[in-house]
Amino acid sequence: MASLDSVSIAILLGAVLVMAGILSSLLALRFGAPLLLVFLLIGVMAGDSGPGQLQFDDLRTTYLVGSVALALILFDGGLRTRFQNISAVIAPSMLLATVGVLLTALITAPVARYALDLNWTEALLVGAVVASTDAAAVFLLVHAQGLRLRPRVGATLEAESGTNDPFAVFLTLMLVELISVGNGSFAHVAVELGREAVLGAVAGIAGGRLVVLALNRVALPQGLHAPFVLTAALVVFGATQIVHASGFLAVYLAGIIIGNRPTRAHNALVTFLDAATWLAQIVMFVLLGLLASPQRLVGSIGPAVFIALVLMLVARPVAVFLCLAPFRFNWREKIFIAWTGLRGAVAIFLASIPMMVGLSKAYLYFDVAFVIVVISLLLQGWTLAAAARRLHVALPRADRGPRRVELDLPGQLEQQLVGYSVRPKSLFFRRGLTPSWSKPTLVIRDQHILSPVEADPVRPGDYIYLLAPPEKAEALDRFFVDMPPGAAPDPHLLGDFTVSGEHTLGELTEVYGVKIDADQAGLTLADYFDIHLDHAPKEGATLDLDAIVLVARSISGGRVNVIGLRLPEDPEEVPAMTRLGSLKRKLASLWSSVAGI
């Protein structure tokens, strides 16, 4: 019975610690403290050196929980990543995730060697442990502080933080092997890295596509779709790790594949995974805090603080500026990306690997990583919002998005029910426009439910619900936001090969002789794009109008405001593309074809 009581006590104490972590989030958000730091401190206070006096030194359990938690965090990051957002920044993100991590480790290593009296391999291991940014730390703080970053900056940080963890894990494992076994060469390391990356990418893409196929074809009971995807992600991770490939890269790519393909119960999956990821982060940080010893930290806190400052103020900025030099980032964006290289649970998790394999000085790696993470969360975490605004990379906060409810209607017809508040300056109210693939279903007015016919005409302040296919539902958003003020059309533009989006199809017919339906003559060209595109318009989007091709030249407020005309007798000349631009387009096209996005 005593053994059963000890199990019950362990369950009780574990649940209390997790509950304390959850409740502490309210206090942390109130005072702006980095949440992850709070979770760490709860673990430290509960440990044998704190008031809790819990004896915990189970490294194997910590590694197991850390691996699962990190896999879930990376999968969640991939699932939320829109490929169209990161396709333009794949090259700089990959450089930061690979060359950037290596440069950061190499620059940090000499400082660690002389500050901690290590040999070169051990010093490089310290650099590798703290070289990668933490996806959970970066985006948890960005979202918690209400930041909306410029698309290119946000997408670069998103892709980098999601893909640099696998490289840091690989580099750490290789160095641990070199130290423990005592042989190996850089050629061997390079070959192993290439093999793990290729096999991990193949496993992730294949696994993601298989999960999408199974999710859409297998009629699971309601509520089981999200647990199925979550366990499938862990299957991809575990199977890839067993064949000695990068399971972390595989699970991140699988998340991108699943998140960018139309699937059943996508919103339910995101909600479920959000809760699972939060729980995983809390458990991982509390366990890592339990392993820390404040008494042991005293001996290494001085050198660790020095290494942390060099890492944040020298190593990371140098790596960022060198990696982003070939790309068109301005100096403000580079400085912000350099400052947003937060260290989190990944660094402490990697530092636990030498402890688990029994390396000499293993606790030194752990203690140094712990101090660096605390300093990073304090300095960088607390100043993240101020840095974004001071460097002008933060955009005004957008309104909270509409709530989407997925419906699996009889006959296997999947639709989303999306609700919007009708604004007086919205495109829907001003022009009465909705895409042909959406169907208004009901209107809420003064707490009464009305059909669209009963509510006609719709008034500002009404709440309207529409049915739309899941893969197109997000494109409805632009019809219900305030229209940007438009300048008066320039009459001289109509005679050239570009026209204002405010000109009507009827005006275009008079000049170029295109044939249109009579009821469309009053539509503006911007309206024509809104109605016929299945997605929000982007520069370069095209639509056919009789013999003329309309090309979106400029976008403002989610609408096309300048349109190019590609006439049949005088095709538009395509400007010569640079080699770098051509390579980026080919890589994006190759990824899309392989991943099925």
C-alpha cells in the first residue's frame, strides 16, 4: 500500500505544480512578466533547494517529456504556419536556421572556453546548446504582448524558430558523441547532418500527406479528429527518430503539410493542440526547473552572465547581419530579428543531454544554459514589445478574427459557418458584394434570428452568418472590414496599360471593346477581383475578362487598387528576373509540388 500511496502523492504534487503554473499565467500577464520564466521559477521553488523540498533527478523522464513537448510545440508551429506567408522568406529563414545557428555557436565558443576553462569541443558544445532560438518563447511572448509584426519580419522569425531547433539538436548530439566516444571528423558530421535532414524532410512530407489522406477519408466519430492528428504527429516523430533521422524536422514539416491542406475539423484541431501545447510547455518548464539547483548555480553565474551578454549583443547580431546581407532587409528589421533570438526550454532541454549520458562537467552545461535562458527571458522578453515599436516593425493591432464553426453536413458536404458584424464602411454593406461560393444563412438583429430575406436590407450593427467551403472561408474576411479611403480615379490612367481599381467594367468596355454581361457594367475592377478570386488578392493575381487579362499591380487594405491590362495584341513584357529571384521561385514551386500545397 505504501507504494500505491507514493504514486498518489506524486500525482497530487504533479497536478498541483501544473495548476500553479496555469494560475500563475494570470499574474504574469498582469505585470508583463515572461510566462515561461514564471513556469521555470515554480519548478525551482518546488525543488530540493526551494520551499517545496521535492527531490527530483530523473533525467530519463525529463528527456522523454522534453522530447514529446518539443515535438508538439514544433508541430503546432508548423500547423499554424501559412505557406504563402513564408514562401517569400524561405531562403533567409533557412540560412538563419542553419548557418546562423552554426555562426552563433562558433562565436560563443571562444568566450565559453576562456570563461569556463573548457577545451574547444566542450566550449563548442556550450555554444551549440544555446545557439538556437526557441519557437515557444518567441511566439508566446509576441502573442502575449499583443504584437502584430510586419509580415516579412514575422514570417522570417516564424520559419527560423521552427526549423533551427532540429539543427541545434543535431549539432548538440554530434558534439556529445565526439566528447563521449572521442573520435569522429567534420566530414562524418557533415554526412550525418545531410542524411538526417534529407530523411527527416522525406518522413515529414510523406507523414503529413498520409495524415491528411487518412483524416479526410476515415469517418472518425466527432471529437476524435484532433486526438488522431496529435498521436499521428508523435508517430511521425518517433518513427523518424528510430531510423536516426531528424524527428523534430519531420514533425514540423508534417505540421506545415497538414495546416496548409483542407482537412476535416481543422479548427477543432487547432483548439485542441493549443491546449496540449500549453500543457506540454508548462510540464517541461516545471521539470527543468526542478532539475536546477540555486546553490550549484552560484559557482557559474558570473561566467554564464558574461556568455549570455556576448551571445545576445555580439554572436546573434553578427550571425543575423551576415545571413541576411544578401536579402532586402533594412537595418531596423535586422536589429529586431537579432534581438528576438530568445532562448527558452530548448536550450535547457539540450543541456540535459550531457547529464543523461554522464559527461564530465555535465552540470556545468546545464547551469550555464539555465542562467542564459533566465537572462534572455528577462532582458529580451520584457523589452520585446518596446523594441518592436521603437524599430517600427510592429503594425497596429488587428481586430480579433471571426469565430468559425465547422459543419459536417449530410452527404459529406463540409462547410464552415462564419459570422461577421456588419460595419457601415465595409465592402459588404457599401456594395452588397459576397463571393458566389458563399451563402448568407441567418442574421442576428436586436437579439432576434432572421433569415437573409427577412433581414433585407441588412443594417450596420447586424451580425450575419455565412456558409463557405473551409479552404475559402478566410477570403470572406476582406468583405467585412472597413474599406480604406480611396483617391478619386485618375482619368488619364484609363488610356494606358494600368488603370485604377475604381473604374467600372462598363468604362473598360467603351475603351477596349471587351464583352461583358449587362448587369456587370456597374462593377468596379476591384469588385470584379473580390467576387471572382477564391482568396485574398495578392500582387500578380490575374483574372480573364473576355480577351483581356487583368493583373493585380497594387493592393491596399486587402483590395486591388491598381490593375494592369494584358492585351492580346501586345502581351505584357515580363521584367528580367534576377538569378536569386529565379532560384527562390523555383524552390517555392518545387516545395509546393512535393508537399502538395
